[in-house]
Amino acid sequence: MEPSTPSCPRCRVLEVLIVDLEEKIGELAQACESQQRAIEELKARLGKSSRNSSKPPSTDLPGQKKKKKRRKRRSGRRPGGQPGHPGTNRDLIPSEQADEIVEHFPEQCEHCGGGLPETPSDDPLRKQVWEIPPITPYVTEHRLNVVTCPGCGTHNVAAFGPEVPRGSFGARAEATCAYLGAGFRLSVRERQRLFEDLFGLKMSTGTVKTIDNRVSVNVAAVYEEACTWLRQAAVAHADETSWPLGGQRGWLWVAVTEVVTVFQVDPARSAAAFRNLFGPDFPGILITDRLASYDGHPEDDRQLCWAHLERQFQGFADHSAAEVQGFGRCGLSITERLFRAWGTYRDEHHDRSRLQRDIQPLRGDLAALLITGALTGVKGIAGFSENLIQRAGGLWTFAEVNGVEPTNNNAERALRPAVLWRKGSFGSRSERGCRFVERLLTVIATLRSQGRDVLAFLAEACAAPLRGLDPPSLVPSTDS
């Protein structure tokens, strides 16, 4: 407003007050706008869950669980297997493999009631019952005999040979103890109780820890073999999760290849930690999320996880601002079409040329969406879009290279048992504990992925140094 010539002192005072009030109103409007932005940001952060961000499911609040699916209409059928369902039965083993055979004969004729001879039939009906026999320890006593020399009278005491274990337990017992800890997440005291209750073996908590360390040392060379194989792999999935280290925050890294799965405990979540696991010159294609620690790897040899992108688009779609919602919904439409094309390729036609044709329109749609998002200037959308534009080379590798998938699900699945173990064990508190975790997790995950017997492998690895043999190999032999 243009100042007017005041007619009296009272008017001049009122005009000064009006100017002051207008300034305060402007300041309050700016403060309200700033607070509104802060509220929107806090709402967005509060609404983040594993469904619409990279947060793990374990951090979800009760109200953030996945939306319940609509209940299906009642079919009118009773619960359980329906008439005509083939069912699942345990296959019978050959009779000669059974530990005991019990013959059953009819006592009298169903027709006349007369007595019947106990004559086995050529093709009897068979039922096999599986039972666990009482487990009793197999104890071997080693005696050191003292023999007197007949010539000089010296008393000579025998020495234990290298095949005798240092402790009181054999290779299979120690392998079982370590496997129960790393493979089934049983604590030291739980294993102590289990060994006494099921196996009749008493051991102290200190003995359990000593066994863990001994098994860890026995598979050290096996772990190094897996690391060497990983650093030469053509394709690898990588991920990481927090792993407490003696009260400090640390990280458990995982790399999953077609042959081996390798874990490594590191105090950092950095590029240096990534290189510690993969080596300085990893030659293969890396499938990861957008963590900056992986950015040192060439972009053309990357595949960014589309499942992560889908969750981030879902986060935008859940935002309260209409412009952000629209951006997120467009992104979700693109990811839905992409996963549909990938599923058809993987499960049906296996034609890579067709896959490339199917996703070609999606490349243009995503590029247009990201350019629009980068130009909006809206916080969150702009940065996300610019980041993806810079990483465009790592978005479509799965369509060009065999063995590359559009998601990092393999690494995420490999970490889940470790996450459950972390919740019960609270991480590691020593260097030896870290080595036990990464070595045993590597051996167990690799053998399970190959369909091999974990306990037999660990027992062989524990027995090998006693017999003067090399440890078994995690890498399957290529010999015919």
C-alpha cells in the first residue's frame, strides 16, 4: 500500500503498526510453509516400511505390515485335501535295506473261521515305520602304555598319534556342535543342553566355544578357496546387513554366485569393505542396490535391483503430495510391466530377443519419467531421477547377458538366516567370533545351495588334519 500523508499523529502510529503487522504476517507465513514441509517429510519418513523403501521387514511397525489380501469367498468345501487329491506318501525303501522285518499273519480264515498256516506270501502288503533309536556316545579309549627296555631298563611311554584329537570329542561331534550353532542358530548354552539331553554328552560352555574355534580353523582353507572362486566369478549378487562388533556397529557382507556363497564381517560399509570381499579387480557383473559403496565397479558391468526400485516407487506413490504420487504410480506401472516380461521369459519362452523387444518400450517410458522428475525440482523426486539417469547403464544388463537377473533377491535371501542369528546372538565380540561367523555361514550356505551334506562335509574337514589330508573342496569337481 502506498503511504498517505498522515492527518494526525494517531494515524502515523497506526500506519507503523500496520507495516509491522504485515512483516510479522509474512514471517509467520514463511514459518508455516517451512513447518508444513517438515511435517510432510516426517509423515513420509514415518510411512516408510519394507514395502515402500529399503528398510528391512524387521523394522516395520505393527501398522506397517503388508496389506491383507481380500478374503476369498467361501467355496463350501471342507478344509484339507479334496476328493481325488493324490496326496503325498513316504516312498518305501527296498526290504533288504530295512533294519528289522516283522511278519504279520492272519489268525483265522475270514470265511470259515479255520486256522491258517504262517506261510509268507510272495507279494505282501508293506508298511514301514521310521524311528530314531536311542543315541548313545561311541567312546574310544586311547591308552599310553609304558614299556621297560629289556636292555637298559628305561621306562618308555607311548605317545598319541596325530589321529587322536586334541580334545575329548571326535570330528563328527565337533562338526555337529558347530553346525547347530551356525546353521540352526542355537546359543552356546542351548547346544550344551542339547548335547546332554539328546546325545548323553556333557560339555562346558567353554568347551563349546573351543570347539567353535577349532572347527573355524579347520575350514579356514575352505573359506579362502570360496573367496578365490568368488573373485573370478562371471556374475555375483552382493548385499550387506548390520552386524554388531563388540558393542560397535559393524556389517556382514554377502556375495552369491552360481557356485559359492561367501560371507565377510567388516567394521565398515564402505567401498574398501566391498573391495576386501571382491578383490581390487572383480571381473564379473555385479547385481546390487544403489549403495554408493559399489560405485567403483564399472556401470556397464552392473545390474541395479529392480525390486529396490519398485519399493522406492511405492514410497513415492504413498506420499501425500499429488505430484509425488503421480511420479510413483508411473514408476510402479513400469516395474510391473518389466517383471511381467521377465517372468514370461524365465518361465515360458526363454527367448532373449523377445525379452529385449518386450522391454524396449519400457526404456523410453522410464527415460521420459526420469527426465520429467529431474526437471520438477521437487525434493526427493529430482535427486532420485538424476541419480538413476546417471546409472542408466546398470538398469538393463539383465536383458543382454545370460545369468543376470533384474533383482538382487538371491543375496537378500542368503542374508535372512544371518539376520535371524544376529537377533539371538547380538553379533560378534571377538576376532575369532567374526571368523567363525563368516567361515561357517559360507560353508553352510554354499553346501545347501549345491544340495550337499553339510554335516558330512564339516566332519570330513575336522578329520582331515588328524589324518594328514587336505580339507574337502567347496567347489564341485569338474572331472567326469
